[in-house]
Amino acid sequence: MKEIVAQPLTPEDFAPFGDVIERGADPISINAGMCERHHDLARLDIQGGATGISLFDAEPRALPYEFNLVERHPLGSQAFLPMTMAPFLVIVAEDKDGTPAPPKAFLTQPGQGVNFYRNTWHGVLTPLESPDGTPGLFAVVDRIGDGANLEEYRFLESFKVVQF
Amino acid sequence: MKEIVAQPLTPEDFAPFGDVIERGADPISINAGMCERHHDLARLDIQGGATGISLFDAEPRALPYEFNLVERHPLGSQAFLPMTMAPFLVIVAEDKDGTPAPPKAFLTQPGQGVNFYRNTWHGVLTPLESPDGTPGLFAVVDRIGDGANLEEYRFLESFKVVQF
């Protein structure tokens, strides 16, 4: 089985796939200095539907993590905002003539979310187990509406993601 | 100084002010049963601008908490999605002829966010101190764009929020 070494998630490495939603160097100070606003961090791209907020509650996984399924959403970007400080695994793949290229994997730091651009191949939501039993809870900002907004692709051979 | 006893945050009590964004009784099962999608939990209402995702990093406060300032946003709803499991304080007030009525205060449970409806009077973001030094980090879904989207009101007398 092919191994993928998970990399730390950085905006530079993730740029082809989406936005890393994290605190930056130049926030706006609001509320008399009591709060920093890191402004407008995601390129939302919702086609022919509404933008909405949902919660995803996913089963935490462990590394090494095996998978063969990726998916993408032709009609909208999809942002994952962790509601805990536990890290999660972000699997993505470039597109090559309509099917995914070999995937990459990133591991988040506490306080990082991601926004997958519309049509980015990505793995299903994979929070990682933490010793204190933190749930795999995320706020998701994506497209609400009818239409064929899910395309799945199953690789013939599974991949195994291992820790860097 | 007038005291306000913080109440547990429930959708019923919060209904005049906005949405409680929390897991519900009837999620959609996705990802082969590994994830529950609690679908479309907030009534976003963005006027004449774009919907965006920002991060707010606020100084955690302690109870009892004194305040005399509330604000509202005439051009858009504003959702606060905590990126930690620490509770936060939600202060709101009904409108009475253009100024806020006496405020109410709610205390969240882990995994609860809120979406203030457009034009709801509310206090500034007030995460609460936790023993392990958790930061006051939130993802915020609100209006991105120019325009007069902030109205502030300062009560003549401060209020003091105390624990229920």
C-alpha cells in the first residue's frame, strides 16, 4: 500500500487546494483592543444556491489512516472550522483530466481551519483521536440547495497516511 | 449596579435574537455512517455585501462581568462559532424604538455557537477564562463589504452579569 506522509498545514503548500483559515500577522483591533479580527480569510464560491452553516460530527480516526475514497463538490466551496483544539487530517488531490492525481495529506495545528475551493478533490472529514475524547465537531460553511454537488472517486489501491 | 443572571443558552429562549448553532435530533448520516451532518442551522441575512469567514481572537473575561456597551449590525447577521470547547457569554437585548431594552445574558455549552440576526443588539464577544488558558478563538461568518454596518449604544448605567 502506498504511504503518504502527512505534512504540517501551511497556506503556501495548501494554496492549490484552498484557504488555510488561521490567524495572520495583520489583524484589525476591535472592541477597544479586546479582540483581534483576522478579516475575510476564505474565498467562498457558492454557485446557484445559498451559503449556510451546518455542523459535522465525525468519528475521530487514528494514524496510520487508510483510505481510497475522495470527493469533490462542483457547485461550491466548503469550509471546515474545528470547534475543538484537536488537530485533524486534511487529504486533497489535484485534478488530472477529471480524476484525482495521487493525494497529499496535511495535519492541522490547533486554531486552523480549511476552505476547499469548489471542485477540489478531498478526503472525507477526518478528525484525529485525542486522549481526552474530544469529539470530531466542526462548523461547515458550504452550499445549501438542490443539485448534483457531490462527485466521488475511489482509487483502485488504498493509501495509508502516516505521521511526519 | 443592576445584576443580570446568565441563563443556559437554549434555542427557545434565544429565538427572538438569533439561531443557536448546535447539534440537533435529526442529523443526516454521511461518509458511510462516519459523520453526522446537522444541516443548515443558521439564517444568514447579508445585505449588499459578500458573506465571509473571519477569525476573532478575543481576550477571555471572568464572571461577574460588567458592561455598558451593546452594538448591532444593520446590514447583516453575524455568526460566532467557537474553535474551542470553552463556554462563552452571549449578551443580547430586544429593540425598543431604536434603542436596546434591558439586556439578557446566556452562557453556552461546549459545541454551541450563535448566529445573531441582522439588527439584533448584542454585547461584544466575551469568551470566558478557562483554567487551561484556552484562547478566545472564534470563526465568524458575517458581512464583508463597505457601508455603515455598526451601531453602538452605551447604557448610562453598567450591568453586571453573574453566574446562574
